[in-house]
Amino acid sequence: MMDIQTLQAAIDCGIVNLDEKLLRQQVEMKMKERILRDHPYAIAQLPNGRWQTYYQDPMTGKRMEIKLSSKEKVIDKLISLYKEDSHNNNLTLNKLFEEWIEYKSAITESENTILRHRQHYRKYFQEDPFFRKELKHIDRLKLQAFCNELVKTNHLSNKEWMNVKTILKGMFEYALDKEYIEVNPLERVKISVKFRQVKRKTGKTETFNTEELKDFMEYLEKRFEETKNIIFLCVELNFYLGLRVGELVALKWEDWIDTTHLHVCREEIRDQTAREYKIVDHTKTNHDRFVPVIPKAIRLLNRIKEHAGRDEYILSADGVRFNARQVSHVLEHYAKATGKDIKRTHKIRKTFASVLNANGVPIDTIRECLGHTNLQTTMAYLFDPLTNEETYKRLSAAF
């Protein structure tokens, strides 16, 4: 006799030519027959007319009571539970990833995050024999051995490992919430192999120091005078705002709510699938914020408005909004013109934070300006933005 799983597979693959609805009814009937035959507990009617039985969870060994208004409902509940048991018993890590990523897709607005997870999954997990193992056979030691081998084989840095670990963390937390597992084996996994060492970041690579900043500002002013293109003023402006480049290009004139504050409430993202830029009504952290506008920034905003104030977006010309890639081009052209190494747009943000820190602005205020939720994140933005001579003078003055 054909078993239920084979029959179901035949339906799904279109091999069986009988009416699909009829086949499903037959599957349900066979399932009910098997439950009534193999279910170890009686299905009995109580004095109050309700029906009762018990079910033993194979994962925990605990017995739970099922009490419903009819025998048919009790059997339907048992069918659901036994189907879930069958699923859990055959659940591989590859299947778990697909379940988790479908769930993750439903609760996040970032399509790019899902795309990155899939890219990392294909690169590190999909073809690995470990991910073909059933979840029920995974324990902490096996997972720990796999993770250490993954780091060693791929020469991962600590940061790269943390990015990859995000997938495993999400999968096992999901499995715990779904009660596929009783304990999350990832929680006590330790990496004992050495991470690939990366060159330590310094102010020289992460910020525009005092001299570089002065030189770059002069370049931006000169290019604006030559072209009257307000994008050069907008790049200059961001040294006084410290916005993410996606936030900068999404600013509207209506966001300049009063003389000394800008409302940062949206950002530009690049849809990796459609390969296009679009504006979304939230920031990276899903929290809007009010950024102080200092006098130098006020003067720049007024100059920009004088040249392009009729457009909706601050970074626009003739009704066409500039995107993040166009802002990056400004920094690339500057590097090419001066023979310097390219410093990307995020270095402007780090320069902003580092200059504030070097001038005694409280770190928590810097955190609020940057829009960070975690102070540790802000600490990673703070470098020495001074020249060697300026640093030496301050060290000398301290003593």
C-alpha cells in the first residue's frame, strides 16, 4: 500500500492523475485511520459532553491534555500535531534556513538585508554537508566544531564571522521559538581558532584630518564656483551634519523645521534586486531624529536654497534629486584630481563625530546626532582627526 508521504508527493508532483481534492480527502482519511489505530491514549467523551485525549510531545516527553467540543476536532488537532512531529523529525538545517528566511522576510522592511542573508547562506552554508544534517542531531559540540572549521577554512575576520553568525543566530532562535529545539546550542559556542587579523583603523584612514579637511573644503568651493552645481555645497554641508549619505540625499526643505534643527526622518536605499535607488520613510534604525544646524551649516543651506530652493529635495537640480552614488563621485573625483587615496562618504560622518569629540562635545550628544541607539557603535566612530603637529601640541599642553 502507498504510504501517506508518497501519496502526498505524488499529488505535489502531478504524477497521480486522480482528482486532487479526492486524493487529499483520502490522505486525511488514512491519516485519521492511522491515528485511531496508533494513538496510545483513549479519545473519550467527558460527562459534560466535551471530548478528551492526551498527546506526548516527542521533544520534551511531556504529556499534554487535549480537550475540545467534538471527537472530530480532537482528531484534527492530533493530525496537526503528528504532522508537525513528522516535519520536525526530518527538518534539516537547509530546510530550517528556508523557513527562517521566509519568516524574516515577513518582519523586515529591508529587502537588501534578506538578499545579503541569502548571499552569505549560499557562500558559507548551502553546499556544506553539515547543513544537510537533521536539526534533531545537532548539539553544541557539533555546532562548535562546524563554526570553528568555518572560520578557519574561510580565514574569516572577527567582523566577517559576526556577519555570518547573524544567520545562525536567527535560525536557532527561530527554532527555539517554534519549539523545534529545547535549548539553543549556539549560545555556548566558542570560537577558539584565530580570526584573520585586519589592519587596525586609525584617524589617518578613517577621517579627514585638519589639513585634509581644509584642502577638501577649498576644492568643493572652487568646483561650485566653476559649475554652480549645488552638490559640492551639499558635500560640504554634511561635514557639519554628520548624516548617513542616504539620509543626506533624502532631505527635503520641509525638514528644515526651524533655523537650528533638521528633521531626519527618511533615507535613500538601493534596491539590490531592481538595481535602483528609492526613498523610504524611515532611517536605518527606524527612528527619526532632530539634528542641530550650526551657523556654518545655516549659511550653506541658505546658499543652496538660493540656487535650488524651488525643488522638493535639498540635494536636487531642476527637479531631479541627486542620489548617493553621485555624492560618492565627488569624493572620487577629488582623490583623482589631487592624487590622494579615496575616502568614502562614511568618512565624512566619522570626521564629524571625531571633530566633535576632539572639541569636548559629550559622547552621548554625538551619539544622538549620529542617530545611534548604542553608545558602543558611536565609540567606533571616534578617531584622532588632528594632524601629527596638532596632536603633539595637545599632548604637550596636557602636561
